[in-house]
Amino acid sequence: MGKILLMVCVCWFALYTGFCQFYLSPLVPPPEYYVKLSVSAPREVNPGETFPLLTIVDFFVPSDGWNIDIGVVDRAERSLITRIYDTLYGFGQAAYTINLSAPTGRSEWQLRVALLVWEEQRGRWTLHDDADFTIIIRPLPPEDSRPPELTLFTPEVQGLTVRINGVATPGTPGAWITRIHWDWGDGTREDQWFAASHTYRAGGTYTITVTAFQSDGLSTSRSVTVTVGPSQRPPEPKLSHSYAKGGWVMVSVPTEGDYAEIFGTGLYHWNGVTYVSYFGYAHLTPILGYWARLPANKTVTAKGTVPTTDQTLTLTRTGWHMISTPWNYPKAAIQVVRGAETKTWAEAVAAGWVSDTIWGYDGQYASATTLQPWYGYWMRARVEGLSLKFLYASRIQAMCATCAALEPVSVPVDELPPAPPEPKALLEGLKFANVPNPVTDVHTTKFVVLG
């Protein structure tokens, strides 16, 4: 169909879904293009407080792009508050932070984030997705109320670990301290009472912000700067890479702004049901993995730029996901986010959010403890609503020779990720294909005795 412009507007139109032709593996039918919206906002705010509204759009669109317009609506007043325009290409996710100011004189704020599509051929807007939510506005404190008093003592630093003690006392008579919030300056935010400690994954200088919250809604913040561990800057990935082995390789690209054409062949990404193919100017994302069938000693040169900010990958479903990272990155440093809760990888495994093993591929599946740029990996989500966060400050400073080595693991075949886009003989004297089941997150294993 003709070019489709993606628009978001505060309007109510009949729903419409567009279908476009896309090049795929000959084994599968063409997929549907889509955009999906998710929103994260604080549950309670103070009157007049400015707060961030995080909006994430997961998308699979034509390679020539869709233009999007994200609109935030006051549902009670039926008025448009703000909107953002952008253009999406190919497959991936985009995050937008919208700063809003809470109204006064209201006990709650009913909001809607709307996402519509402008269809150039039909000449109309179409609502693709929206999200409704309500933010509680705390009552104004009494006139004689005062914010809490907060004092921070001198930080204690030992290697990469910092410990800070302090005192927080209520400022309003009859009020009490409800919580102490810590922003450690490396992307980690949590509530801890005094004394609190935190271990950084990389040396450097960080600004720590501590906020004491009071029962009447008032708060006080203090900041302190610390330097921990060595401040050596990790090396950035090279913009050219050679794949020694031929055949099926799980690949990625460590840069933003590159396309499938740099590999000189088609790429394939798992969408939860089947493989979607990428050719030519299909946009690639540095935190996604892809299959590619390459000749031995294939050299690929990127043209984009390596990200220097934290990277977040939203997982829209349970099951297997093809992931990557633009830097050398330890599995243990991956943060797993679900709603307002953030866990380390080990904590997410213990909570049943994810499977522990991250799988690489070197002719057969094997466990990876360190993720490398230019390579793709498999991970398995056990629950819905997860995001993976890769912190720029946690990238590895010096890559050792054996850090990225894949370790063979003995597991049942049905615990392995999906096979490459076509069957491959992996066991001596036995041909098997790990075939994805298109209905459930279960894989059917077929065995054929050779000879």
C-alpha cells in the first residue's frame, strides 16, 4: 500500500489496522506491521509538581518509516496537554520522556496517551493504541507545615562501594518520615533507610541525590559527589568486525543508524512466532540480535555511531527474545525492570522473571556470561511486562581473552532457544531440528537417525 504516516492526536476515530507487504523468509507468511504503546508514571504527586511521564513505543513498521505523534490528553477536561513528533523505521522500540506539571485544586488527574496513524492513501487518522491512567494529587499541607530536615554525613568509599549515613527529622509537628529515596547517579534508584550502601559496577565520579519524604507530602533533597574505584574509560567497540566462521551466525550491530545492507545478506529476527526478515534499508537496533548466514571471514563495517547512553529493551511478551548490547557487557550487570521494581539479573532469576542462561551460538548453543558487541544472544522471559536495561557505566573496562567464551551446557533439547531459520545438524549421527511451535511457547523436537 502507499506510504503511511503515523500520527497521534487527541481525537476519537474508528479503529483501523493497516497491512503492508514485507520481505520474509520463504518459510513464513508476511507479518502485520504494528505499534504498541506502554506508559510509566508516578502513582502520586504534589500539586504543581513537575514529573516525568515515560512513554515507550514498540514497533514493526516499513523500512521507509512511519511518522508518529504522541499526544497526552486531560480526560476530565477533554483537552490536549502536549504532543511529540518522531519518525520510526523498521523494528525496535523508542522511549520518550514527557515532563508534566500536576494541576492544583484537584485530588486526581485522569490522563490518556493516544497513538493514531495517518494513512496518506485514505486521507484520515486512525487510532492504533492508547493508555488511560490516573495520578493521585496529594492534598496541600497545612500552612504551618515545614519540609523535613536532612543531613548527610561524609561518604565512606572503599573501592567501588560507597556507604553514606545521615539524619532525617520531620519539619512539621505531628508528621513523620515515610521513606528515604536514593539516586546513586548510575541509573540505580531505590529506597533505603540510613545508613545506605551501594556498589558501582565501574569506577568514576557519581553524584548521589538523597530525598527524605514526609507524611504530609513535603520532601527535602541533598546531593553529594563521590569518586569510586579506577576512572579508566572502557574501550568503545570497533566499527568493523570479521566473523571467522561461516554458516549461521547470531549477529548484531553496535551502532545506531545502520541498516541490514551492511551485512550483504538477509537478516532474521524472532518475533515470538516466526522469523521476520530484514533486507536492504531495514533499520537495525544495537540491542537486538539477528540471524545471518555468512561466508567464512566475512567483514562487516558499520557507518553509524556507538551509543553513549543507557539502553532499554522492552519485552512485549513472554518466551524467547533475541538480544544484544553495543558494548562488552557482563550478564550480571543487566538490570531487569517490571513496573516500578528493578532487580539485578540474579534477583530476577530468583523471582522467576527470567531464565538464568543467556545463550550464544557457535555452531551449537552454549551459555554466555559476557555479551559482546556484533553478536546476538537468546534470553527467555518468564513473565510479562519486563524491560532489560544496559547501563553505559557498567560496560566492561577491559575485555579479557576468555571473558566472552561460550560454555557448553547440558540441558534438555526443548529448553534450547529456537533453531536458525532452517534446520541444522548439531549432533553426531543424529539430525534434529528445534522447531518453534507457532501456537504456544513450546518447541517440538524432531529426531531423524542418519544412515
